[in-house]
Amino acid sequence: MKRSFTIVIFSFLLAVNLFAFPAHTFHTSLTRIDYNAKDKLAEISIQLFTHDLVPALERFAKKSIDLEKTPDIDKLILQYLEANLILKDAKGAAKKLVWVGKEQKIDIIYVYVEIPLEKDFEGYTLQNTVFFETFKKQANLVVARYNEKKVDLLYKVGDIEKLISPEAKN
């Protein structure tokens, strides 16, 4: 119940910031991870605001970026995510992100990746430091679903890894 309330409040604050303040100082991303047991895949969708992604990629690549004109932009986005969205198994081994694709809307870009896994998320940790190097007030919300379980994780600047577990205090 507490987590559902947190998500509602977070969503409300996000909406208020998006519509009330065009030049906002609060930055956010939303990641959804679904474990596909049949194919043994973590299917991941990441919602990013384009006005947040571009400066982060420019800092990462050390060059100007145009999401529609920069050559190999998908590869660059994947490299950025590989450095900032890291899933580790119980032994601490990082799992490789596999590019699926992206959808670009006017202000939002949806990035789709997947990770082959041997089992569900029990014992796995996740690092989500997307945009932390660029924005001091970045917050990343992650919703993970597996085996009829749902885990909500909120990352703020300073957070590194969190255990993907319904029992963990994240």
C-alpha cells in the first residue's frame, strides 16, 4: 500500500513539474522490467525525456548530439545505458544489455533492451544511475515484475545498487 501511494505521489509530482514548469529542475526516468520466464529474458522499457537525454549523451560522448542526425545514435544510447543501467546476478556478474529498439515521440524517447537470464531476479541487484552525472535532482523509478511479484525501486542521486526483492527496503 505504501509503495502504491509513493508511485501515485511520484506520478503526480512528475505531472505537475512537466506541465507547470517548462524549464523544470526535477528530472526523472521510468524503467519497467518484465521477466519473461518462457524466453528467459528481462524485457526492459525505459522512458526518457529527450531534453534530458541529449545533454547526458553529449557529456558521455564529448560531442554535440542530434537524436535524428547523429550517426550510430542507437549504439551510443546503448553504450550510455550499459554504463548506467547495470543488472548483476547474485555472484556480482553484470549481465549484458541487448538492443531491441527505440520509439521517439516529441518530448519522450522509449528505449527497449533485453537481458538474457538463467533465472528470475531472486538475488539480483540493479544500478540505475541514468542522468545522475548531468542532473543533481534526478530520480529514476523502476518497476520490476517477475513470478507474480512486483518490486518498485526509486533511485536518487547518490544511490548506486539496490536489491530487486519485494522484501528489501529500497
